[in-house]
Amino acid sequence: GIKESSRRPNINATLESSLTFDQGIYDFALSYHIGDRPIPYLPNKPTPENSPDEPTKERFPRFWFQPIAGARLNDIGSTIETTLTLNNLNRSRQNTVSAGRTWFEPMLGGKIGLQVSEPITLWARGDASGFGLAGDEDLSWNAIFGADWWIHRQVALGFAYRFYSITYGNGSGNQAFNFEQNFNGPYLSATFSF
């Protein structure tokens, strides 16, 4: 008899990929202060002459509102790099795909504040932008809830929690660019007033 044998080639391959993502959000806006003016924190302020042992009494809480109008600049880019290596043949092939967009869009929002004492102000800010004007789909929004602790007349530390969402889509077929993101997390800031 005749004996047949078949042998499959042994292919040892490695596929590696990496994703790089960059996003920038820049707001350019004007606001107007409505309501009580915040009282600056004066830790070493003088006491009244007629009552040297008691600090000045201020009216709390103090409430204010700031409408916000302007534009938001979004800059989004991503790059995917893949490398296929055929180990037993000592060959490799790399491929890179990049996509991104930069666009301006109108933004509207507001911020409310409640100063509960000289050093502490509670606040909330919300805004929305896009409204479908810069793409087939275009909407982003922020909601931030926080507190400012004035450690000096001109310096405040901010502690807050932020919710953010963006949906963007434009074009079709090979030219389509779609992006959606939702995140939330702590928000820390420092404010310097002059």
C-alpha cells in the first residue's frame, strides 16, 4: 500500500495593539453676577469699635446666580497601532489608523452659589453645548456640584464632583466620525481673585 502523510505548517504569531486617545475641552464664555455679592474672607479683620470682643456680624446665607454664554472648543483624536509578528518567519507588519476632529460649538449654562459662612460657599454649575449645530449629532453637557473653601481673601480651594457627557457624529461611509463618552469623578481647583 501507499502511505500518505500531510504536514501543516506551524505558524507562531503575535498580535499587539495600542490605543492613544487625546481629548481637550476649552470653554470661552462671559457671565454676569446676579444677587448677593460674596463677602471676602478676612481672617484678621478688625472688630467694631463699640464691641471690641465680637467679630463683625454678616448676613448669611448669601445667594447669587451667574448666567453663562459662550463657545466650547472640542479637540478629539485617537490612534490605533497594530503589529503582527510571525515569529518563526522573523517578519512583522505594522498598521496605524488615526481619526480626529476639532470643532467650535455654542454653549449656554449657569452657576448658582450659596455662601453659608465667610470661608465656605456651596455651588452648582450646569451647561450644555452643541445643540446639533456642528455635526449631524452634536451635544455635550456638564453638571458640577461643589464647595469653595476660602483660605485667604484672594485664594479659594474648590472641591466638587463632575458629570460629563458628549455625543458627536458627522459624515457617512468611510468619512464618518462618531464619538460618545460619559464620565464622572472628583474635581479639584484653586481660584485666585485680584
